[in-house]
Amino acid sequence: MEAPQAALLPDGQRLHLHHGPIDLIIEVFGNARDACYARAVGRFQTILSELADELTALCRQTGSHDFKGATARRMAQATRRFDRFVTPMAAVAGSVADEMLTTMIAGEDVEKAYVNNGGDVAFHLSPGQSVKVAGASGPIVIKFEDAPRGFATSGWRGRSYSLGIADAVTVAARNAATADAAATLIANAVDLPNHPKVLRSKATDLSPDSDLGDRLVTTEVGVLTEAEAQEALSAGATYAEHLIANAIITEASLTLQGQTIIASDLAKTKDLTHA
């Protein structure tokens, strides 16, 4: 495998880091940018190898295993909060983003910063700052006083396999690792079990080393009726409501074949907004 790659993008403001499956876009605002970028490049040299060293355990169902690497520990900590089958790998992209962000801004006076790992985003905000992230149903703006510091998106069309049929589920949570795992599990819950228009294959048939084992993952979704799409979305929204009520996430946007459900602060409102 090639060595870790680091380069400023043509705008001279953003840093691009790439190594194997990890592809990061980083931006820091303020006078500490150069120091933060230097620290990010240094941390990036070993982050993938650290994960590879513990990959076997990371692909097993989350339990009490004591991981050595900081990123692996973030993955396990995030996924232990969920009550469904999940492995630490469900939080890998978000955990990498969190680890890189935390390391690079440590001790620095940073106005705003973000690490975007293929759409899973960890960010830092100082008072008066905000960030806009593309969600499943449009831009989502988070201000300093808001709780989330991470976004993630998952779905059957994404980079990872899904047990469900959501085109996209975007989640905001207190960190990117939690958002990543939650988006995965909510997307799994958007489903129509045994529906003839949904094709599935064993995860191991598609990727022998998949952490999902022989579980059936979605490979194709035919055109659904509006009622069918709403049924599947409602199943996912019910689980999103559960996660919000238990203060695990703050909001979720679920999309399937042109229909969207927004789940936000359901612990208080007990309402679903249909877009």
C-alpha cells in the first residue's frame, strides 16, 4: 500500500490527506491553521496501521473488548450505546474524523475547524461560529450553542453495505463517531423485509472479510409505491425517535425514492415532519 499522502488543495486553504480507504478534507479557520495542519499530517501517518493492527476484533460485535488504539477505542465507545447488532466498524469513518480533529486542534486557539471523511464530518466551533453540512434533504446549519459536533450519512447506495433500503440517512450527534454508527443503524431500520422488489446478498459473498458476516445486505431496490416507501421510512423514523429520546442523537433525516422524513427533538415534540 502506498504511503500516506498530504497536500494542500488548489485553494490553499484546505488540506487533503489520503491513505488507502481513508480520504480526508480538512479546513481550519484562524491563525493556528499551519500548526494544526502540521499536527494533522503527523497524526495521519499511523492512523490506518493502528486500525489494521486491531481489525479482527473491530469486525466482531461490539462488546467489552479493550482496544489499544485511540481511534479503535472511539469506535467501540460509540457503538456500545446502541441496542442492536453493531460492530465497531460502523463508526470507523466518524471515529477517524473525531480523532484527527481532536489531535490537530489540541492546545490551539481555533475559530472553526472540520474534518470531512467521505461525508462523515467532525467539527469544532468557537462562539459566534456555525457550520453548514449537506444533509439527506438539504443543508443543515449548526451553531456554536447547538449540541452536535458531528454529522454522518449512510444508506444502501453508500460506501458500506446496508441491511436496509434507505437512499440516505443523515444524522447529527455529539460527535462524528456516534453519528456514523447511528446513521448506519437507522438506515438498516428503513426496510421492507422480504419485499420482492428488494434484492439482497450475503455480505461475505460480496466481501469475504465483511464485519456483517452472512447477514443479507441490500444490492438493489426497485421502484416502490408511495405507501411502501412511507412504511419503510416510518420504521426507520421510529428507531431514530428512540435514539433521540435516549439522547444518543439530536436529529436525523431519512430519504427513500424522493420521500423524506425529518426526525428532530422527538423526545419533546413526538412529531414527524414529512417533506
